[in-house]
Amino acid sequence: MESFKSQIRQVLRRLWRAPLFTCLTLIMLGVGIGANTAVFSVIEGVLLKPLPYPHPEELVGVWHTAPGLNLNEDVNMAPSNYFIYREQNRTFRDIGLYQGDSVSVTGTGEPEQVRALDVTDGLLPILGVAPMLGRTFNQAEVKTGGPDTVILTYGYWQRKFGSDRSVVGRNMTVDGKPHQIIGVMPKTFQFLDWEEQSLILPLQFDRNKTTLGQFSYDGIARLKPGVKLSEANTDMARVIPTVWDSFPSPPGFSVELFKKARLTPNVRPLMRDVVGDVDKLLWILMGSIGMVLLIACANAANLLLVRAEGRQQELAIRSALGASQRRIGGELLLESVVVGLLGGILGLAFAYGALRLLVAVAPAGLPRVAEIGINLPVLAFAVVVSLFASLLAGFVPVLKYAGARMGTGLREGGRSSSQGRERHRTRNILVVVQVGLAFVLLICSGLMLRTFNALLHVDPGFTGPAQIQTLRLTIPEAEVKDDEKVVRMQEEIMRKIATIQGVSSVAFANSVPMDGGQWSDPVFAQDKNYAEGEMPPLRRFKFVAPGLFHTVGIPLIAGRDLTWAETYQRLPVAIVSENFAREYWGNPTNALGKRIRVSTKDDWREIVGVVGTIHDDGMNKDAPTIAYWPVLLTHFESDMVHVSRTVVFAIRSLRAGSEGLMREVRQAVWSVDSNLPLENIRTLDYYYGRSMSRTSFTLVMLAIAGSMALLLGAVGLYGVIAYSVSQRRREIGIRIALGAQRGDITGMFVRQGLLLTSTGIACGLLVALAASRLLSSLLFHVSAADPLTYIAVCLGLAGAAMLASYLPSRRTAAVDPVEALRAE
């Protein structure tokens, strides 16, 4: 132990006496280790940390696919499936449904719209959580017509009721109806990765009135002990035919339509529902930052090589005096480990700052952000990475100078310091590795840059999103029962907002572009023939008020807009998107006068207009085909009357996004009904930016990784050329004395740098092609083998190599040959 402590002190003294070497090595390793630690912290918090429920490995999300409708993922649950799965499954302990909701709370001061979670009675017990106060829902409360009850979340209980424990048993007004408070959730309760909910309400179904369809609910189940996902999927497939036989089809649809959809279960870990597809993005980021660490290790190895060469005669003497190869190699490796651990400490400090940057620029919707931090697993990772980096960087000098060649150090001691090709080979190989890895990262960042540029040039289908203020507003049935009066109130609110100074136009719909409001169903065209039981393609539905297209800036391609007269008269009219019209009738004008409907019980609706195509799912997704319906209809999807009670107002104004505008908007709304709260107050630019956020985040991260790789690669190449120049100083002096031009000397070293760079590019080419294909799901209108990107990166690396080679060689080429020879 004393001997080991003594060796540590000697290593630290040697590092202290070489401040330049120590600082450079620590900075390079610290940056590489810190960047990897920061990204691993994100991966550990988002992907690796288990969900905060008992036995989370047993929790699964219950989804479906419908190949018959070309829906290969994420078909939700329907009440009919829920009842049969719960009653007849053999693999679940229990299954429950849930959906997000937004409700108004009145009667306690200013009205407010709050987030809510609607659940069946088994959902909370499935998760393994119980209320801190009171109880959860019983079976009577989840049946249509049952008692109206509510559970408060901890945060809402604190904020609204001041942590009053006697709140259980009281009533509160939710959506205009009194609800009895039956419980308060514990402080630690977090539902999946949703934003904090305020209320939990019961989902109420009447089994006797349930029909097939309504796939608009999410399902969670807990597997029985030892059950595998494949067994659960097989079990669900077994009972799906029972669903078709147990419930009637909704009016206007046949059971054959549902059977031809070929519904297939897709039971998957609940973690997938929490993190979505962000795992691929994070692992790509981890791989890119890992390459930066490898480049840093190669640079550190080069520095350690130079340092070991400086000690070659000392090591040779020690070997001659009886020091074993193992002891000499151990001391070299110990120095590398100490450097690596010190770099790890510096890296942790770097990781802390980098982590704050990562979270700040993380794409909207990055799950489990609150779970990200420097914890014990992250610290353990930092230690492991530090040891890995130190061993990787120290392996090369140990292998080269702790072996049998040590004895040659004494014989070479009196020779010229001019070295042959063999002495440079190891450092050249390390530079080639650095250039190859830098090439891969620059290709990936270049492809993302091209993708981002392509997205910026895509027409979203609407104009001036920064000038469009949006807000969501709900008129509950308990407040206004008459359907037509709901629309008249919405129109009156619209007229009031239109009088506000600076508002150029205003309208409303059930959703605005890119806000995530989705409703899709099949649409039949009257002039098309369908086979018996054939299901037409699904179309996106939007319910719009007159003037919505003008306000949002969606162009009218053919025909006209809807009118208020036909809305109130409930005339059977519709508008379709341009891509819908072209798919069915080849030309937008040909669609005018054609008639469409949703089910055989619905009225045929005449197409009176065709509007521009919008990228409703984000800029990097194909634009969906959309059918636009009036906000008030009769005989729609078998409902006698259909009205949109929850709508989003779109307000075009140069004041969009200002608190002053929203203050006047609130006054306008409350002048119509003081019990109407506003929510989701955002500009349309927020949704547009969110659709680009994942691409921009990936671009920023890969650009940072690529820049670091390019800088480290250039530094490594500079170091090799500078060292080569210094060792060939006598040779250069002789060449100049014999008449060599200084440009020729400089060109010789530049060619050496370009040769190493070209070799690195050639080695990295295949790796780059493979890595870029992993990015293919993130690319948009850019090939993974985009020639422009590859050419630009090659030229950029060549330019950096020329600069890194020219600078050290120029200084040496300017020396006086007499002085160079005298120095020898």
C-alpha cells in the first residue's frame, strides 16, 4: 500500500511538472467524459429508470393494429373491447381505460379550466397507487348515470383547498355539475409522463348500450406473474372475435366493416407509452457523443505517446537495472488512470453544465424530463467511462514502451533524434481514427442540417403563425343544453373578439393546425363503388366555423367557404383538402358538387369548396387528407345532432402573444358567459415550432458533436505534424541547404496531413453510410447517401487538414539551415 501511495505521489509530481501536457490531456478527456455523462444522464432518466409504480415490469399498454385499414400501430381501445378483455382474458390481473380531459371548475372564484384524467374503476389499483385521503372509484360510479365523484391530485388539493384534510365529502362544481370529492392522491403520484393533472374523474359506460367502435380510449393492464407479452397478445387475439359477436355495430355500419379491419392486438410495455419513439433519438445522440470520447482518447494517447518517448531513455535505464516490463507498464498505465480519473472529475463539472443546456434545448414533449439529473447510476457511469478512457488512451504507450523494445532505448540514446517511418506509424494510425470518426459525425450533422433546411422550405399550408393567437374554450352541457345555442354563443364570442383593437379576423374550429386534435374516420364518396363490407380510407375530420380558413391563412383552391346561414340551417355541405380532392377526383374543381358521407345512416353532404393541404401532423410528416364539416350538423355519424362544444379560437393580430391582447380577449369571453374559462393559450407559431423541435434538437446536438470532433481531429493532426516537423528539423535544414524551396518543405508536410486525412475519410466512409441509415427516420426529403453532404464534408475536412498541417510546417520551413545543423 505504501508503495502504491508513493507511485501515486510520483505520478502527480510528474503531472505537476508538465502543466501544458496535463492541462491539454485533462481538457480533452474532461470534455469527452463530461459529454458522455450528460447524455447518459438523459438516457438513464428517460429510458432506463423504471416507472414509479410497484412491479413496473408487469404493466403494459394495450393497443391494436388494423392492417385492413393500413393502420399498423397505435389503434386505441374501445369500450366493447374493454368489457370482453376484462371478462374473458387469461393473462391480465386486470385492465383499465383512461383518457385525458379538460374540465371547467366554477363556483370558487374566477372560473378555471383544468387538466383532468378520466379512468375506469380498475385503473388506479392496476398502477398500484391508492389515494392518500379517501378512496378510489367503485363500480357504481363508472356506470352511466352513477354518482358524480372526483379525486383531487395533491398539487390541486394544496393550491385550491389549502391542504384541508376535511375536503373529502364536500362538493365542487365541475363542468357545471356538482361532484363529490371522494379522495386526494399522494404527493408522489405521477400519471405516466403527463403534465400535472388537477382532477381524476370516472369514465362512465353503459354496457347495455355499448356498440362496436369508438376506438378513442387508452388501455393499461397488469400481467399475471410469469406471463410474456407474446402470450398476452395471443390471448387478446383469441377473444377479439367474441367482441364482434357480443355487441351490435353502430347505426350505418356493419359488423363486416369491423371484421375487415383485421384488428390485431399490440400489447407492449407501458414504458413504451411513456417514452414513445424518443429512444432512437437518444441512442443516436449517445453514439455520436461516444465517438467524441473515442477521438479524445486518441488525442490523449498521442500525447501520452509523446510523453513516453520523452522518457524513453529513462525507462530503458530502469529496464537495464532490473525493472520488469510489468512494473514499467504498470507505472505508465497508472499515470494514464490518474489522468483519466482527474479528467472524469473535470468531466462531471462539465456534465452538470451540459445537462442544464440539454434540458433547456430538449425538444418539446421529451418525456420524463423531471427524472434527469446527476444521481448514483450516473456517477458510476462517469467512473466507468473515466477508467475506460484512461485505459484506452494508456494502452498504446504501454504496449509500445513496456515491451522488449525498451532495451533499444539505450542504444538509440546517442543517435540523431530524426525518426523513421516506424516511429510515426502509431501516431498516424491514431490520427486516421480521429479523422474517420470526425467524418462520420460531420456527415450525420450535415444530413440533419440539410433536413432542417428542407423543412424550412416546406409550405405548412397556412401563413403567419406568429400572428395567430389560439385558445381553447369549452361550453359544457350542464351550462348550455341546447346545441344550437352553443354555436350561437361561440359566434357571439367571436364577434366580441373581432371588435378588439388590432384583431384583423377571428374564427374557431375543433382544432387548429398541428395542435394534436385528431379525429379520423372513413369517408364514402357517392360516385365511387365499394364492395360489400369494404371500408374506405380514413380521413382526418375537422369541424370549422365560417372564416376559419381566411383567419389561419389556408388558401381556398376552388369553390367557396361555409356560411353561417347553412350552418344554422344544418344544410348537408362539406369542404375537403386539395390532396383529398386530387386522390378521389384528380382535380380540385372536379370535386365541387360531389357528395360524401361517413356512414350509411348519414346524409350525403355536397362538397362546396376545396382548400389547401396542411401539414397537420408536423412539418416532417406527410400532410393528411382532411374533410372539413360545419360545427353544427344533423345525421352525422348516426347522431341526430352533432355540435362542437370544445373549440379552439384563432385570432389573427399583430398583438398575438401579448398579455394585453389576452386580457381583452378574456373580458370579451366573460361578457358573454362569466363561467367560461380559457385554456391552451398559445400562438400557432408554438405548434409550428414544436413540430420542428425534434429535428432542431438533433441538429444542434449533432452539430456540437461534429464541431468537437472536427476540433479534436484538427488538434490531433496539428500535433502529429508539429511533432514530425520538430523531429525532422535536421533533415529540413539539410534540404534547405541543398536548395529546397521553403514552399516545397511546407508542401511536403501538407501532403502528409492530406494523406492521413484521405485515409481517415476512406476508413470512415462505410461507417458513415451505416450510421446515416440509422438517421433515416429523422431525415426529410434528404437521402442517407446525399452526395452534396458527403462532398461538402470531404472538402471541409480537407481544408481543416491543410490548415492544421500548414501552420506547424510554415514555422519550421522558415528556420536558418545553419542554426538547425548547429543545434544537431
